[in-house]
Amino acid sequence: MKIVKSIFFSVMALVMAGCLGILICALSPSLTNMLAEKVGNAQAAPGGADADGRPAPGVDTGRIEGQDGYERPDSVPSGTPSSVSGKTGYKPVQESGEQIAQNEAENLSGIIAPGNTGSDLVFDETLYPYYAMLEQTVRPLYHQVYANAMNLTVSFTPVTNVSVEQLKTVFEAVYNDHPELFWLDTGYTCKYLKSGSCVEVTLKYNDAADHIDSARQEFQGAAQAVLSGAQALGSDGEKERYVHDALMQLVEYDSGAPMNQSAYSALVGGRSVCAGYARAFQYLMQCLGIPCYYCTGYAGEDHAWNIVKLDGSYCNVDVTWNDTDPATYDYYNKTDREFGSTHVRTGLSVYLPACISEGVGTLPSEGTQTSDLDGLINPNPVEPIRWQSKSKNENTVITPDEQKKDNLQQAGVTEDQVRETVSAYYEDCLKLLKQAGKGDKQFSNVVPESLWLTLEQAYGRGDYWKGYVNEALKALGAEDFVIQIQVQRLGGGYYRLYHNVYTY
């Protein structure tokens, strides 16, 4: 009898617990969503991949049927390759919510306004694919979130009726499409009614928002220093490689870098994680008019990379994983099949176009002429230049003056164009920089091979600031500048240095 009673009370306790759970979930949609997400994640692959392929709330899957769909690999990576171990760091969007009563929601209208609705904004669906994914009914909220983020508005009421789940989709779409919003944090909060309808949105901003004007100047200056070199190239493939290589030279992987989910951390700070690399690459490619998407997923850990459109086809690029010592192109312009063993898309990124065409934007083969800048020794310097010596005819006897004259003729320059010493080079740079003025400028000069080896070390140590930069900035009334140098072999042991500078 005691056993029967124990069984009876145990069953009743389970029933009551289940009823209590149902009641709590009914009163709190956010808890329901959280539990559903936990269950989904338990059934899915690591990183949040949806096991049953259900579309995200607010995504118009009908708009995506016309393009090649991404096919998720049969298995997920168990870890990252040893050569790039630990080089991840992407943080998914974190949302939090608070359920409020109807009367409290009605009072919000007198306190919180919609802010800037962004109704006059237009978004190119080729450049902003996450916008293209959205249903028409939630697109007004996309406009509103973007416009208010641009204005650094903290809280606002939605211009359209959206659920808590739809709000998350829209916020992720804005965040993923717009790396220029480098001050926008990866989290937000919302207030919602019992029905699950969102009535207030609160955006979060990182430390850059505290000095937004100077941060924007720094960001644009750093970006322009890369773009000025890429814009001179001919094809989109050449521009892509230039930006890719420039970022590998500029950025160092650092999991502790501040604001490391932003393009700002990579371009200005020079230290970031995968998210910063990918968003900087996305921004620079967008500025060049080349469709480039921020792709998130799982690669042993949560990870971010890019998808680029070249010649009408799409390919995967992982700048972070190529930035090793020495640098590689192991994860450059690859198909989904080639990425499948190491990268799996999750979240909204599964709706991005599939990468199925091989050989898209591949690296030029050795000896192939691809642009007017092929003569540059280091148009995309990833590592120190390795100089090549030319053989000489030992039977030829000429005087030093004759040799110098012959060398100048080979280089196609006159003696007065050559800066023979470090001080002469600095003096010439100071004069040319002052003449050029502030902004995005270029100048060049000619130096002997032996001098360039010294100058390369001076730029590596930062000695050039004392050499000519500080005085030039003072004369121009500028506060800072960024520089990128390209080196062209002229022949005869001379090199022309192209200086791409941006003063501000």
C-alpha cells in the first residue's frame, strides 16, 4: 500500500510540475523562446544550426528560392585545424526582454518616440542580402533600427507590429549588413506584451560611441589608406586580393582586443578576432562596389568569415585563418564543398547564396600579367620583401661613373630625381606631403636599392614619424595620418616608392 501511495504522489508531482511549467511559459513568451532555443540547440549541431531547417521568423524564403541554396554538410567540425587553433571569437547576437502590462505599454507612447524611422532610405538588395531576406512587413523596422543606430538613439518604439522573434531577425539583418555601424553592440533589449508583441527597443553601443566624431574620422582614414591602393587596380579579383592581403598585414589576431566584434578594432586598432577581420573585409569590399557578405557559423567554435561575389559567382573567404605565420591562401575563394570540413553556416547565414563555382577569383598563376601594377615588388606586402639580385657579366669592366649612368638609363630617371640618403629622402617626403595637402593624397620618389632596405627598417620601427611626418602634420594643421607604401623595381638598382597617405 505504501508503494502504491508513493507512486501516486510521484505521478501527481510530475503532473503538477508540468502544469506549472506550461503556465509559466504561457505568461512569459521570452521564457518559451529560450526553452525552445535550448531544445533546438540540443538537437542541432554546435553553434546553433537548426536541425530541422525551419526558417527564421520574418524571413521570406520565397525570395530565396531562385538562387542556389546552401547545402549543410553531413557532419560538423569537431574542432579547428591546428594551424589556426583558437582563431575564432565571433559572438552571436544576445537579446534580452521584459514583459510589461498593457497600461504600461500605453504610457510608453508619451515617453518614448519612434525616433528616426528611416523611411527615406533605400538598400541595394545585392549589397545587403540580409535585408533582401526579410518579409515586406518587417522591412520598415530594419529601416528604423538602422536610422536610429546611425543617430545613436538608445530607445524607440517600433513603427510596425513585430514579435520578439521577428525583432531578433531584423536586428541581426541590420547588424550583419552594415559593418559601418562599428559602434553598434551585438546585444539589445526589448519590452513586450503578453502576446509577444514588441513595444520598445533599446539598442546598445560600444565605447566608440563615447567619441563618435573622432572614431569616425579614424575609421574612414584607416579604410581609405587601404582603398586608395585597391581602387587603382583593374578587376574585382585584383581588388579583392589587395584588400585581403592588406588586412593580413594590418591586423593581428588578439582575443582580448577591445570592441573586437567590430570593423573598427581591425582597421583602427589593428587587433581583432574573426568577427573584426570579416567585418573590415566586408566594409572595404562594399566601398569598392563588390558584393561581400558577413557569414557566421561554426568552425569548432562560433566563427565568422565572408562570402564574396565575383564574376557572377560566390565564394568563401576566411581572412582570419589565412593570417598565419607565414600567411597562406588555404581559405581563399573556396566553394562550400571545400569549406565543408571546417566551416558550417548557422543562423541567417544559411540563406546566403551557395558557393558552388570552382576557380572564382583564383590567385593569378606565376608569370601571368594581370594588371598595370604587376611590376610592383610588394603591392600587397604580407611579409618582408625578399630582394632578387641580378647576375653580372664579370668580363665587363666599366668605371663607377659609367656604371651609374648606365643604371640611371635602365631606370629611366635622372640623377636629380634620386634621393641617395635617408635625410634627403625625408626632406623630399616632407616637401611633397606639404604640397599635397590634407586628405587622400599620393606622391612618389626614387631611391637606390641599398637605401630602401634601410627605409624599410625605419618604417618598421616608426622612425619616419620623426623623420618627416610630425613636421608635415604641424605644417598642415592635421592631427594624424596613415600611410601605405608600394615599391616598384625600375631597373639599374633603383626603386620608385609610391606613398598612399591620408592626413586628417
